[in-house]
Amino acid sequence: MARKPKDNGSRKFGAPLYCAAWPAGSYPIVGGGGGKRSSGIPNRVVVLKAENGSLLDEEQGDLRTNELTPFNMALHPNGQTVVVGVGSAGLQVIDITQQPGSAPMLTLAPETTAQQEVLSSFGEAKGLAFSNDGKLLAVGVHDAVHIHEWPSLVSKATIKRRKDELTDAVRDVDFSRAHANNAVIAVTCEDGSCSLWLWSQSTRVGELELPSELAGGAFKSCRFSRDGQKGLFTVVNHQGSGHLLYWHQTDVGEMEVLRQTRANSFAAPITAFDISPSGTFLGTGTSEGDVATFLAEDLRPLQRVKGAHMVFTTALTFARDEQTMLTVSADASALATKVSRKPISSPSQFHLLIAVLVCILALFCMLAWSRLGLGGTSGALQDRAHIQASTNQEL
């Protein structure tokens, strides 16, 4: 259900927004549009500007994509290229050039005929990821995960959707930084599964199993840790609420949950997720338009913005300096949020403190009433003894 707009610093950009990336400096980019030209809403990638944790009203530039709507994007590690998923038309490659002191310019990258054929052959891409060294691109689609060299787009491997391999259409994909030669990827699928793959051999090397309290939940997104450890962050939606789980590979190669947390206090599924460039922070957005940030090392919540968007959050990204997080929504809004370094106080600790104070106050009250009650009883007994003595004397 749509909410009434809030004056929270969000900015509207005239079209549903579906994807975002932050190449460098203070200039994030977002993508979206209205689909067919008959909608009257242009499809484009827009350059924005953030200052002191807030977005400026003015657009800094854009690139029209005609009738192709940008639905998702992956930024190359060099920050100079972004690959954009444009629905059933496959992928487009956009070059980002910037002169000192000016906003970046976006242009369609020149492509050979062979590259154009590869890019269009993917169809609708749901998961996009570059390897850390930028030499590989993973593309997850409805029936496979394709691994290609970059920028040549030479095919390296394909993991297909079939009984002994992928179990369903791909939702998300990411490369591990802890394994040599970018050898391992994580994949989440529409059936709610999450698996690890040695992609060069199309071999599944692990299948994550949810803890008993989250049985029946569905994996949505996955990001490997950025510190070189064999750790994996996942989003799990369970019974209408979103959760973050951190998995670590044991000495025998099994993946076990080390930490988990409910990723929001608004009882809504998580619809957007990402990790900051250094791996220090995690960001989430929900189906209710709420957004939050977390400290990756222990999953402590740092901040929550309830009702950041009127409808579901579609994507988020962090600035390279990790000072700001940008979130976008299908309500055509974008919001920049300064990343807090101070964790939110735990409600349970606060309630415990209040409970202790109440108990202490109650104890003092009981002692006070007890003293008053004893004093009153003593006085009454003395009066009764005096009356009895007087009566005896009269008799």
C-alpha cells in the first residue's frame, strides 16, 4: 500500500527507478523509466549529485535508452563502466567519463557486432556481478548463469538450469574474493535456494540450509564479504519479515551460520540489499519503503528510516567513501542517507533498564508503606491498651 509522501529529503525524478550505482565522488547514477514510448515516461540513466548526505534537486545529466528500461546494473571495479540490464533486450554497456570538478558524462560504449550479439543474447538478466579484479562478468538469467571474460565477452562457462545443476531462475549472483582466480560464485534462485558453485566445472560445492527457526524462508540476495574471508551475507525473507545471515566456511568446507539478525523492525520483506565497497556496512530496503544500515562485522543496526519511500525499495548503493547510502524506489524517488557509525541502542537493554528502575522504585514504596503500616499498628495497640486499663480501673 502506498504511503503519503514525507519531507525526508527524498527527490522525485519523474519515472519509476529500478537500479543504482555510485561510480566515484559525489555523483551517483540511477536508472528506470516507463517502458514503451507510448507511456510518455522516458527510459534513461540519470546522474545525480549528493552533498553532505543529501541529494540536490537538479539532475546533473542523463542518457536516454529509447524503449529499453534499465532494470538493474553492475558497476565495474574501475568505476568507468556500468553494465545495465534492459529487460528482454539483454544488456547495454555505458562508459562513464569525468573531468575534475564536473559531473560525469554517460555514453553508450562502442561494441563490435560479436559483442552486440552476446549482450542481446542474454535476455532478461536478474543477477549481474563483476569479479573483484574486473576480469569476469557473471550474468544470471531465467535458465542459466553465464560467466564471460571482460571486456572481450568471451564465454568461460555456463551453469544451466536442470535437475543436477541450477534449480530455478536466478535471482542474484556474486563472486567470492577469498578463492583464487574468482573460482567460486554464490547464486540465489526463485525457488528460495542459495548455492555455491565452482563455476569453471559447473559443480555445486555447497547448498545453504536455513536454521530451524527460519524453515520455509527464501533466500533473496547474496554478497560475499569484502575482507578476503570465506564469509557470505545473505538476505532471507520469512513469514513477512526480512533477516540478514552471515555464513562462514568451516575447516571441512561446510557453511555454517555465525550471526543472524532480523533486518528490520517494520515486519516487511527485504527487496533491496548491498554491501559497501570495503565490506564495512550492509544496506537493506523493504517492500514498505523502509531502509536501514548495519555494521557487517556483527550485524548491529546503525540506523533505520521508516517510510523512506512511498512504495517498495528497488535498489541501493553506497558511495565509494562509504559516507552516504543511496536508495531508490518504484515511486520515482531517490534518497541519500548519511551512514551513521554509532549503533542503535538495543530496545531490549533499554527495557531492561526501565524494568530495573521500576523494581527499585517498587521496593522503596513497599518499604515505606511497611514502615507506615507498622507504626500505625503500634499506635493502635497502645490506644487499645490504654482504653482497656481505664475500663478496668472504672470496674
